[in-house]
Amino acid sequence: MTRLLKGLVKAMLAGVLLLVLGVVGINVWILAKTQPRIEHDVLLCKPQPVGLVFGTAQWLRKGGPNPYYRARMETAAELLRLHHLQHLLLSGDNRTRYYNEPISMWRSLRHRNVADADMTLDYAGFSTFDSVVRAREVFGADRLMLISQAWHLPRALFIADSLGIDATGCAVPDDGVGGEWQLRVREWLARAATFGDLYFWGREPYFLGPFEPIRLSPP
């Protein structure tokens, strides 16, 4: 019985080690594949027709404004002012009447003098995967600038690559919040899960709906 127990422990440890090595390997590969297309200076972000702005909570659970949200809004508005974008696609969670990320982004950008005609709201961007897939399949955007924090962009770009989207990443300023290390650990795991979504279990968006292509205004 003791030998059997030792064997089970060794097998479990070997399995954990393989899992860790797999997660690390997938992350290294995704980062190497996407980092060259992530720009950290807004002024140097490559112009694209449409900017996909990923939703997040406007307010922190412990109270106060979310710096991640504010940075995304300020960067999106600046990119339009610089004419690096023609249009913004605001994609986020809208599962309840009390939590509506696209509407929050729309209001914040209107306060930053962004015109309604320059924004399209995606109410079914329940995840990074859903937002990127819907950008092409629902809104007809095959050229995108992805707008988010630098640690989030590799996963989004990886998904865009798998769909054949011509995508670049524009990293917003990252002031950080308490417990950011937990977000980064979760992001490493999310990248590995996304690899599985794309290459093994064929994940589909929660909801697609009819084709509603974005109508771009003349530059």
C-alpha cells in the first residue's frame, strides 16, 4: 500500500509539473508571437480603421474609480483625436440592467467629446474571446486596433490571429491597482485556456446574432 501511495504521489507531481511546463510554454509562445505588434506609445500606435475597446468595470469593488477603465477611455479618445482611428467599437458585458459596460464607456467617451457617430456598442462582449470574434463576425471588422492594458493584449492578439484579423495592439498607460499580481497570474492561465479554446475544444461565442457591419465615415 505504501508503494502504491508513493507511486500515486509521484504520478500526481509529474502531472502537475507537466501542466506547469505546458502553461509556461504556451505563454512564452503567445508572448513571442504577439509582442512585436504591441505599441506602448499612443503617438506611435499604427493607424487602423476600427479600434476595439475592451470593457471593464468603471468602479473598483472596494470603491473609487478603476484606473484600468479610465486609461482605456482616455487612450481611445486620444487615438480618435490623433486620427489614428476612424471608429470605436465598445465591447463589454451587459448581463444585467445594473451593470452595462458598453453604456458606461459610451457615456465616458461622450464626456471626452467623442461623437456618437464615431462609436458602435457591442452589448455581448462577455469575454475577450467573444469581443474579438464578434468584431469580425458581427461587425465586419477585419482590421483592428486592440485597446487595453499591455498584459491583456497578447491574448487578444492571439485570438485575432486565429481568425485572420489584421490586428495591432495599443497599450494604454498602466498605473496598476492593489492585487495586480493576481490579475497577471490569472492572465497567464487565461492564455493557456485560450490555446485550448482555439485548438482543442472549439469554443464558440456566447451569442453572435445578425451581421451589422460598421459604417465608417470618410477619413
